[in-house]
Amino acid sequence: MSNPALFFLIAIFLCVKCFAANMESDLSKVSVFSMGYNGFYPKIMPQQKLYEEALSSENAVRIFEIILSDRASTPESKMYAFCGLRHKGVLLRDDDLKKFDTLDVNVLKADVITKWKFNALRESVNKNDCG
């Protein structure tokens, strides 16, 4: 393989890793959990688009595990991570999630933002799924 081809492959690899890191960083900072068409003019919210990009990434499980374990990530991002891991079939023990139970999660439904406790929202997701 020639040097330019090798350089090109390395550049692509680094761009993919950088994109995944940015996606993870952006998703870990969201302040509202929203699934489906919401808002005054119903649309898919930007934070859900970030979640969907992460979900379709080949590094999805890793991204969601990092967000869930990161103390600095928001409760809303932890809920997206929970949904993503659940969607990917990763089994999470209740004991691992109990530490988040008292966190307040801002949830957008229609055009109203309400606060849910993480455990109540987790129970709802377990019964009804994330979407």
C-alpha cells in the first residue's frame, strides 16, 4: 500500500473517531428528553436526532455506556443512553440503575416540559418502550 493510501485510511479512521467523540459529548449535555414529534410546531427535536445518530453508529453501545457511566452527563442523556442500550439488547441490572432513580429528568411531551424521576421514566420505558 502506498503512503498516500495509508495516510488516507488513517485520516478516515481519525475522522470517524472524532465524530463519535463529538456525538457522545453533544448527547451527554442535552437538557431535555424527547421522543417523537414534540414542540409547539411538532417536529423531531435536535436531542433526539443526536440519539438516533448515536443509535445508528457502529460504536453505539460504547457511546451509550460511556454516557451512562459519566458523572458529568445529564439525567436526560442518561435516559437516552438507557434507551439506546435497551434498544441494542444490552441487559442492564436494576442495581446498576438505582443510583439514578432520584435524578430529575426534563421530559418534553407535545409542547409541555415536565420533570419525571428517572425511576418513574425508566419504568414507563420498560412497559412502553422509548418511542
